[in-house]
Amino acid sequence: MLAEISSHTFAEWLAFRRLEPWGEERADLRAGIIASTMANSMRGKKGKPFKPQDFMPKFEQDDPDDEMTTATMMARLRAALGGR
């Protein structure tokens, strides 16, 4: 894949995925919506409302305000592909 697309194109796909997630992350969101709806229907009136994110797994603890550099993205991709 790295030989086929430029780092700019790869960065665009990563940015697009952040805006319009697909795959397991999207499935986790759907499950979180259902779980938060169920939890909110059973909470007391003074309780804080649950959000779907409260029920979604967190695999990475990156700071959302940190911009990921192209070098970091490429390093993560290479690691995911077994160092290729």
C-alpha cells in the first residue's frame, strides 16, 4: 500500500476516517447509542445523562488536540504491517 499512494493521500484518508468512521469504531458507536439509551431510561432524574462514548472502548489514549505528524502516521502504519 505504501508503494501505491503518497503520504499526502494517506493523510487525507486518515482525516476522512476521523470525520466519517467506518468498521468496528462505527459498530462501537452504534452499541454505545443503544447502551446509553438503556442506561438513561433507568437513571434517576438527578443523575447525569450518559453519552454513547461512556460505553465505547478506548484503545488509545492520545490527546485529541495533538496533531499527528506524517512521520508518526507512517511509523504506526509500518508497525501495523509488521515493519514493512
